[in-house]
Amino acid sequence: MGASMAGHLLKAGYEVHVYTRTKARAEGLIASGAMWEEDRVAVARKCETVITMVGYPSDVEEVYFGPGGIIENALPGAILVDMSTSRPDLAARIAAAAKARGLGALDAPVSGGDIGAKNATLTIMVGGELGDFEETKPLFSCLGKTIVLQGGPGSGQHTKMANQIAIAASLLGAVEAISYAKKAGLDPLRVLESIGSGSAGSWQLNNLVPKMLDGNFEPGFYIKHFLKDLRIAIESAQAMKLELPGLRLAENHFETLAAEGFGDKGTQALWVLYERGLAQGSHR
């Protein structure tokens, strides 16, 4: 996703400096005019806006606070934008540390996946100060179509958690609906024809069910990353003393799948769990 997003910034005429732990992944960007830097410190010392997108909260913490961290090396007045899906409390910590150094900071996770990144149609959920958001919005406009400031630091990450909770419930519903249809002796694709365009219709139902039925479990979104998101959502809900049983059920199912070796498959592989009759065994 990051390569596609940086590519859009290049096409829009911005000067783009890039660093990634695997340089080969940046070769296309470099060929298109991006300037390669040997580490994140070099990027931070040359850019007025620093955008990060990494895998896990531990990676975010290392990038911002670890030795050679972005916060301690950023240009005066720079705006730091983390577009990873990460913990809301970590986003708030980054914002506080950045503010102490006279820097801006936004948490701006996205929804839309690889396709949204390629087509510049991402939904961007932003947390932070209004001034930093307004200054960065032209960059966001190169990457997505729906760009909303949700509130102060951490609000973007909280919004992404709400997004992931809704996806989990929708995906569970889609798999259970098609499991029921199949058990009843119906043609699942014909059932999808009827329910996919009515009030039961959803992105998960219409886009992932055909893949499930075709046995195509290649990732649009990795199970291992979705499980990470579900765990962040549960931790955040616990901190707010909020119990979400549907979210816990989804986490249980995806934990079972990861343990079965499906971590690098797409979330539609949830279908396998139901086909094997293992869903009941993953309840707590």
C-alpha cells in the first residue's frame, strides 16, 4: 500500500524521500523519481511532512521512539503522520512527544486496502489538531476520497477500530449466512444474487463470498494483520470498560485460523473454519 501511496504523491509533483527496510520494494518508486534514503533519520531530517506506514504497534513505537527515532530527528515544525493501524494510546503518546518538540502529529489510518491505495480512493481517518490536519489535507487528497478529522490525537485510530469491528461482524454474518444456505441445499451463489442486493448486502458479502466458494484465500487483507487489529480493539474496549462479545468471537475464530497456519491468507479463509466444523470449538 505504501508504494502506491508514495507513487501518487510523486505524480502530484511532491518531492518524495523514501526508506523501507527492504530496498527492493522501493525500486519502482526510485525509478519514478523518489529519492532513496539509507535510514529513517535521513528521511526525518529532510522532510517537512513525514509519513509512516508499518505493520504493528511495536514497529510504530520503534520508528518514533527507538534509537534514531523520528521524533528526535524531525525538522523544526515538521508534521508527523502515522498511517499504520495502531493503538490509540500510542498515537496520543506520539502526539504529546511531538508537541513537546514543536512538531505536529496526526494519526491517520486508512481503509480500502491495496485496491484503494492503487486507485487513490482510500478512506482516511484522522486524529490530531485542526491546523495540522488542514496543512496536510492536500497530501491526503492525493491518496483518498473520504478524509475526515475525527477529533484529537488517537481519534483516527479509534475510528479505525470501529471500522474493523464492523468488518468483523459483517464477515461473520456473511460466512454464517452462506453456511446456512449451503446446509439447506441451496445454491450459495444464487442465494448471494438475492441477498447481496437487498438490506443484507455488504462489501464483505458481495466481494468475499465468491472467493470463499471458489476456494480462493489469497490475501486482500492478511488474517495475521486483521487479528492484530481485533486485539487492539479489544484492548481499547477493555480500557473503556466496554464489553463487545461479537468482537471477542471474531478474535477467537481468527486465532484458531492463525494457529491452523492461515495467518498469511485473506480474511475470507474464515470460510474454512465453518467448512471444517471448527467454529464451535473456537468459542471461549
